[in-house]
Amino acid sequence: MRYLTAGESHGPQLTAIIEGMPSNIGLTAEHIDIELQRRQKGYGRGKRMAIESDSVRIVGGVRHGMTTGAPIALVVDNKDWSHWSGIMGTEPTDEPVKRAITRPRPGHADLNGGLKYRQTDLRNILERSSARETTIRVACGAVARRLLQLFGIDIASQVLRIGEIAAERSDLPAAELRKVTELSPLRTADADSEAGMMRHIDEAKAAGDSVGGLIEVIAQGVPVGLGSHVQWDRKLDGSIARAVMSIQAFKGCEFGVGFEAAALRGSMVHDEIRHDPQHGFTRASNRAGGFEGGMTTGEPIIVRAVMKPIPTLYKPIGSVDIETKQPFAAQIERSDSCAVPAAAVVMENAIAWELACAFLEKFGGDSYEEISRNYYEYMRYVRSY
């Protein structure tokens, strides 16, 4: 599968076209809206979330609630467009450009993008590089989740850190973890840490600052053998790492024990292999986080990622105006103080997309029925190996 997205943060809409989704998969706007609404929640979000109430329109590839095998077209309207139509319109205008930006914000794509694309109004960069784009990526991930759910693959997330405040990690299975974290404004399973996390966000907001955090995603029910060792670009953990690192403001990614492996001996890093007649081959532990040799092991996939503090600050740090070349406080755009809980939903759906692509590569077919036949035949083989 593949998808392309288009649209700006303050444009009329965000659009995606998905190619390669098999036919006969149940899919409605409600399935996608659930994920879009999850993305909008979370303590520390800005005023934009009070304006937008995201919902998707499926405008191609689905008929009467079932995929047809044709490309799926998705649209999410920007409710704030009515206030920006004169600024972000597509037609030529003789009027002076409104709300032009010449002061690049440190930590954003503004300056690099302006140089690369020869733009004197940096709004042409920030509108597309904005994390608003993750809305439509979540929608694409929600489509992928529909396929995974049919084969018992479940995905959940938990926030393990907000700034200086760490939470206890939960070992709950994905389905149980999601029930717990959905009730938390921080998307954490550690209720004792919530008050400290919220206070930390409030303090940063009051100071015109922002905070980042650490997110963990778990995917359960993933069969052994997705991905491949035969070429570097077919290693599934590499594809997942790329997808996660492409999310705005993400700065690091690890699997299983991750970077702790640098301080451990090999006997404390690798997972012993076990076998029983009922389940076949399993692992005694899951320090590898569900991957060996770029392929899934059949154990839960565990991915952690770091999100940096959002670089748009209400107390801006220094920058230089690209027109006057004079030092200035960076441009202020409406933003969040902390978007880590929302980013956890984005990360879930980015991983869901990569898993679905690998799943289809392994069990490929043009319809659900064909894929299902291939999957269950393979699973019988795995148990008897």
C-alpha cells in the first residue's frame, strides 16, 4: 500500500489518496473519526483544538461500508478555513500578501524550507510542515487498522514521561492498556503521576514555554515473519523507525530494551527460544521488542519514541528577520504547550500503517478473502514447524 497527502494547516482541507487496500474490508467514516477524535484530546493542547472538530469524508474507494479495491480518497475539512480564505486562497490576487512571515522560528522547518524552496514568505513553509498534517496521516493509519483488526492485531500506547516527570510503565496487554490510558488526559497508565505531569505542563505554559515526553506503543497479535532480512530496506523495524521519526518533533526511536542495550551484556539483551507443541516456537522474554533480523518474532512489538518540546513558544527565543537581517524574537503562531498525548495517537497510527503494509506484502491478495486464506494457512504452518 501507499498513500499521498496534500493540504495546508490553514487551507480548506487535508486530503489523502490510499492505493492498495484490498476489497471487502468493512470501512466507514466512523472507524476513522474515532482515531481523529483521539488525536484531538490530551492535556496541554492549544486553542486550535477548540475550533476544529475533525471528521473525515470518504469520497472514493468505499461503497456501502465496504472497500472496493479502488484507491480510497479521504478529506478532512479545516473548520478554521473561513478565517483564512483571504490569506490562504489559491487564486492570484492583486492585494498585498496578508500575514506574511519573515521571522523564522528556531526548531521549525521555516528557515531551511525557505532557503530550499526560495520563499520570501515563510508561511509557504510552515503551513505544510505544521503538525496539523498528522490529522490526515492518522486517518490513513485508521484505514490500516481496520485491516489489522480483522486478524487480531491490536495497538495501544502509553505516555512514559512528560518533561521532568516520569510515569511507571504498565505491562498490560494492548487491549487492557488502551482501556486504562483512554481515561487519562495524559494517556498514561500511571494515575499517580498525572497530577505532577499536568502541573509540569501548566508551569511551562505560564512561562511561555513547552515540554516534550516519551511515548511507548505496543502492537500485539503480530505474526512471526513480517519484514525480511534479505535487503536493508525490507527490514520492518527500519520502516517503523522511519515512519515514527517522520512525525513532527520526534527525535529518537528504540525497540525493546533499546538504548539500554549499550550498558548490558549479551546474556541480558537476547531472548531465549522456547518450544511447546501447542504454540510452536516462542521467546522466554521480549527484550528485542518483537524484532530480530528486521523480521517480527511473533512477540509483541514494543516501540518507544521521544518527542521534543514544541518549538513554537509564546515567549519566543532569538531569530533573525530574513528581509532586514536584524535580530528579532521569533514569530508566534498558535500552538500547544504539550502535544505528547496526542502524538501518541499519531505514533500508533504511523506504526499501524507500516504493519499493514508488511502484512499485505506477506499475505498479499486483492480481497479480504484471499488474504485471509493465505494468513490462516501460514499460521497453521508456523504452529507445526
